[in-house]
Amino acid sequence: MSVVVVTDSSCDLAPSQARALGIEVLPLWMVYPNERLRDGVELSRAQFYARLTSEKDLPHSEPIDEATFAQTFARHAAAGDEVVVTVVSSGLSKTYEHAKAAAAAHAGRVHVIDSQSFSGGILLQAMAAAEIAKAGASGAEIAAAIERAKSAQHGYLIMPDLTYLGRSGRLNKAIVALGTVLKVTPILQMKGGVVETAAQTRSYDKAQELLIDITARNTPNPSITRFAIGHTNAPDLCDHIATALKTKLGIPPKSLTTYEGGPAVALHGGPGAIGVFSIAGI
């Protein structure tokens, strides 16, 4: 019996990364006015970014339904495997609710985790789960380790244009107004599974500096901390943030992964956004 790690496409794992780690990524739906496409299947990242800047209408995302989870869990159960599932925060999507409902038919064999995060936060949990599974841990042991580590996870976000997040309904309209009218750039954070403001500054350049400072201040022990730094069509800025963060930390982190955000994340952040996620002790 082995343990299979399953997650959703808002984790932003590249297909090559997922294959190398043996992680199964289920696609969320991206819904445009006249079509409904699976993230990463019928809609690639390149196609999405081309449409993001050229089309007036933004899509909206839909969660993975219970039936898809049920089929996935049944397939792995038939193979005699356990399943560990980490998905986008229940405060942002019904994906967790649907996964939990489908898991009820496989009590003790399917372990569903509310990541209380998204994007790089889920990516780090899934990668850690896959590593622990490879070392021979049971599904229950892996899920317990992830649950313990969630208390030491952080996620910070900056974006040059808040209108995308405002239009998607993921951010308080007062904060969007503050940013667009007064030209204030907030540093957002994942806290309790939802997005809220951690700090603010007057320019996107200053926001980048503050993002690095806040992350470093909340990393007491880099050597046991995993980082994931993501971008939405801004690879050079992502590399700059990664280099600056490593310098600021002073001690090499346990791991640092950079990645490109996919459609499920980029539709909220717009182009040019940066996210820095971390989790310690796992």
C-alpha cells in the first residue's frame, strides 16, 4: 500500500513538478461568458495570460465538484492506496467541502486537509506531503504532520493593480478603493484562511521591500523553513525577490521554489503580482 498526494490546480505546481513528485493535480474550472475550461487542461497558462490582457471579461473560477473527488478517491482505493488531499482554503472556495464529502465513503483511507492557503501555500504542503510519503509514512501520519505545520505557515501578496482582486470579490471594497484612489499599495496576507491587509505603502517598489522585510521577520529559523515564491507573468521580478529574500534571511532556507501562478490565481492578482509563502517544521 502506498500514499497518493492529491491537490487542486490552484496550487500552481507545474505539470513537470507534479509528475516528478507523484502528485495528482485536479483542475479547477475557469468559466468565461461563453465557455467553461479546465485549468491547465483546456486552458494553458500562456493562453490564459494572453486573454487576461486582451479580453474585457474576466472569467470566474469554479471549485472541483464532489463527483470528481469521488471518482478520484475510488480509483486510488481500488488500487489499495491511501490518499492525502490538500486543497485551497475553505475560506476561499467550496473545494474543501466537496473533497470532505467525497472522502466520507473512504473513512480512514482518505485524509483531507484544509490548507488555509492557496497557490504557493498549497504547493509547499503538497510537496512536503509527497516527500514524507516517499519516506514511508502513513496517510494519517502525513496529514497530522501537515496540520501541525499549518500553525507556522505564512503567505504574503503584493500586486500592482488591485482592480483584478476587487472585481473577483476576494478583497474588501474599501481596501480596493484605498489602493486605486489614494494610490496605496497594500501587502496582503493569508490569515485564518482568508485574505486581509498586513501593511501598506505608497509604491509598488516599496511594497516589494516591505514584502521581503515582513517575510524575514516572520522566519525565526530559515533552516527548517520551506519557501515558495510565485509570480503572475513577472519572472524577472520573481527572481529578484527570491535573491533579495535569501540575502535578507542570511541563512540558507530548507528549500526555495519559484513558480508561475496559473489561471485560478492570476485572475485575482492580475499580471505582475508576487506571492511569498512559507511553512516551517516539516
